[in-house]
Amino acid sequence: MIAKAPITMPQVSVLMPFKNTSAYLQECLSSIAEQNFDAWELIAVDDHSSDTSLAILTEWAARDSRIRVYPNRGSGIIPALRTAYAQSCGRLITRMDSDDRMAQGRLLEMASRLEASGSGHIALGLVAYFSDRGISDGYARYERWLNNLTLQGSNFKEIYKECVIPSPCWMVHRRDLDACGAFEPERYPEDYDLCFRFYAKGLTCLPSSSLLHHWRDYDERTSRTSEHYAQNYFLNLKLDYFLKLDRDTSRPLVLWGAGYKGKHLARQLVDKGIHFHWLCDNPKKIGKKIYGRALSHFEVLKEMKAPQSLVTVANEVSQEEIRRFLAVGCQIPEKDAFFFC
């Protein structure tokens, strides 16, 4: 038998919106109930389910007073998170997805590390995707990349590449979540937006080598079906936070790449009236104008004084070539060059 942590540990509020996940809820709820940590409450918010999800949660709540179920005050995950947070009372806050599984020991490890470290920190854990049909190469790469960052606690180092905080596997002090604006901003993708707000407030990621969350992938996942998680939403979010948090307007701004991402960011910069230099290595595009901006060969970077680069080139081999080229000019990734993919 696994020893359980004393109930005197700080109470943890687990926020869990749910919608039509009846096929996975029993497994999800069992993984929470079997934690070796008793001082938790689960605030489950029904986002207008049309299956038996609400009945399942209601039945669990009748057996365990730590589980409370509420209707969503609005529609969608952001209003559901606001509803859950308003009903929570724990000093430590974490999220859970209703189709996933917590690893045994997750709540104890995260709460213990946050208690030892104090406010100003984010507790994280390694994640593992699972699926009945197997995991795609893209998700496998994302899992490896994300876990490598978490092992070092260096998650914010590559924040402009992808979301560096796994949405269902973080824990923070309530005071820090409040300082970051909690779930008030109406901006999607909401997990990435919150990640940027953690970064802006200077929170420190606590490294972890423990697998703490099992992340389910399937066709009906919200991140696969909702327009709020389309690529343009991510690109707009990255650009807005870069301009707010890391842009030095005294330095030339350089955009690398003229594929979909490069063109999308170029369009945004043009619309915002922001001057930039547009670089690529495609002979068919060099010298041509797109959105009224001419593309130049990347060698012109050598003529610029202390430029800031936004790199949208997705090919990993090309990215390494760009990193080597930038290194010659003593440009440091995540300081002088920001990789957007």
C-alpha cells in the first residue's frame, strides 16, 4: 500500500472543465481519487454536456465530498475555468483535463515542491501522450521537446516555439495565479496565453524528472476540433507577446522565412505599421515583394547593427544552419533570435 500524505498539507484545488467525455471520465476520476494525497478538492464544471458526463460526475460527487460539480456560467473552456476558480478555495491551484489520467503521486509531489519553494514558482512534471491508435510523430516530438525543457526547468527558454507549460500538468500558488490575471483574459489558446503571463511575471519553473501526467490524444480532442486552436491564433499570440515583452524598438527587426508562418507574421507586422527586414534563401522569392515588402538574402543581416530576429523556418536542418549563421554574428537564441516554430 502506498502511504498517503497527511491532510495537513496545503489544500490543492483541481480545476476541471468537462464536456462530453463520458467515455474517459471513470478512468480520469479514479486517477484523482487514488492519489497518495488527501487534501484536494475537485471543482468540475459542466460545459453543457449532451452525453452522460454530468451524471457520472454527480454520482462521484455524491460519494466523495471533495468533488463538487457546477454548471458553466458561460460557454467554452475559459468561462468554465473562471467558474471553477471562483468556487475553489485551495492555496495551490492545478488543472486537469477530463479525458486524461493523473500519474500516481502527482499532487503530492507538486504540492510538496511548491511548499518548499514558496511563491514565485511553477511546479511541473513530465507528460506522456497515449492513444488507442498510437501517437503521431508530431505529438511524439512535442512530448520529447517539452519534457527536455521540464527536466531542466528551462521551459521559458523556448516560449515562442510552442506552449512550454503542459495545460493539464502545472501547479501554482493562488497568489501567483491571481497576479497573472488567472483566467480573466478572453484569449485563445488560453493555455498558451496563461503561459506567457507566467513568463511575464517572472515565475520560475521547477525542474522535474517525474512522469506526472498521461495526456490522451484522440480525434475529438478540443485542441483538434476547435477553431480557437488553429495555427493563426498561436502566431498572433506569439507576435503580440513578443512585441510587448521582448521587442527592443531601438534595434532592427528581422523576419526569417516566407512560408505560411512567415507570410502570416509579415501581414501582421505590415498591418501594425511595424518596419522589418524580410529574409529568405529561396532564389525565386529574393527581390520580390509580398505585402509591399521586398525579400532579401539572409547575408544582408551582416550589415545590420544588433538586429532582433524572428525565425519562422520550420525545417530542423535549416534551423540549425540559421543558428550557426547567427552564432557567427554573436546573436544568442532567445535573446537576439526568437524561434517561432
